[in-house]
Amino acid sequence: MNPEFWSNTIWFVLLGISTIIELLFIIFKAKARKLVIGLYFTISALTFCFEMVVLSLLKAYAYHPLFIPQSPPDDSIAGNLFSQFSVSATALLIAVYNLKYYWYFFFAAVYGIIEELFIKLGIYEHNWYQTWMTFLGLLLLFWVAKKIYAGSLNHIGRFLRYLYIFLGLITLHQHTIIWVLRLTGIRKLSGNFLADKEVSFTVLAGIYLLIVGITIMTIYFSKIKWFWKGLIILLLYAGHYIAAKFNLIIYKEGWFFVASSISIFSMYFYTFILDKLYTKTREESNKIFIKQA
């Protein structure tokens, strides 16, 4: 392997392995496992949105895992994903195991130590950001995650259910569709929409997820006839075409229909998956009731 793997990449790989171990402990403990998986996607979206604001918009810090060394912005996003999924797993671990408040401080301190270690190793750097901000932010995340989990065990209201599903769509669609299409060069969001290229990408990605995500969720959950659903999907294609004409979305030649179809129907598929994850079966409900009793 390249020397860069052992100097930079390996530390993010180890962080990823620890995340997988945490998730295994969570799934082993959880009574409503589908619900917990759905909540993991939702909580991951919260951390992702926060990190995109401070990483891409405010230029607070940068990661250097060297997964994608030819593109520093994408390389930093890759490092961000390992961080995002790790702290989200820890937040859900605290919630599922119903750990006391002093564990919040323990895990926040551990991540603070990891952050300082990454800085010393040169695989992460602060611009204006400080480690104590991570510590305080994680205390808030752990508290929020525990509240979300506790509130989801009994009954999730319609509004919150739709909100959680939409947040889950951000995690799934942003990482597996929008970013992957960008990395492959098949489809990119414009870097000229705003003065800063990465800010432009982040803002357009947010707008795109809002428009397409809410539209697809409306189609999926509404009781309108299939004719009207099909018509709305055609309008989404038209919207993609107009965006391409104004160079807000840039397609590789010959890939417009394929890339647009992947984006639209993957959003529908992910909505279906999240809907099933957030639908508790009678058996799961009984397990939760027995546990609480």
C-alpha cells in the first residue's frame, strides 16, 4: 500500500471499524431494530447538516484522509463522513443503552482526544474552529439523540415521522447519489452558482434535496392517482432539464436521462425503505411495551 495509507488513511479506517462495532452493539441491544436503523440515518443527517455548515460554508476545519487526494474538497468530505457516522453511532449507543449523563462527558472527551490526536498526525486541521466546540456540540447531540430515541419508542406523530424520513433521505441520497455522481463525473452541481465553488455545491445540494425530496415524499405518501404521480415525475424531469440548461446541473454528455432517473427513483426507493423502517410491527411494539413495563 502507499505510504499515505499508513500515515493518513488508516486512522479513518480504524474510526470506521469502531463505528461498525458500535452499530453491532446497538443492533444487539435494540428491541425495535428497524426503528433504530431508521433513527441512525436521521441522526446522521443532523450531524451531516451541521458539519456541512461549518466545514463547507464556514471553512472551520478540513480533513486529510487522502481517500481522494486529487480533489481536496471531496477528500475532506470523505473524512467528514467517517466523523459524522462515528459520532452518530455513539449518540445512538448512549440512547439505546440509556446511559447516564456522565457518559455524555466521557464520550465527548474521548472525541476531543481523538480530534487533538488527528491534528497532531496532520490528518485534520482547524482554521478558526476549536476542540472545545466539538465537546459542547457533542453534549448537545447526545441529549438530542436520547430525546429522539425515547420519543420514538411509543409513538411518532405524523409531522415528526415525515421530518425523520426526510432527514434520512439526506443521509442516503446525498452520500450515495449526489456525491457519487459528482465523483464519477456523470453529474455535477454547478460551482459557479455562488462565488465560492464548494459553497455553491453545498447550497445547490441543499436546494436540490429540499425540492426533490419533498416532491417524492408527497408522491409517495399522498393518495392521488398514479396518473398524477406520473405527471409530477415528468415535471421533475423537466425541472432537471431546465436546471441543466441554466448550468445549475452539469451532466456528462449522453447521461441526462440515466442520471436524472437514478436520482429521482432512488429518492423514491429510499423513501420506501425509510417508511418501512419507521413502521413498527406488532411484534416490535410488544417488545418495546414489555421492556418499558
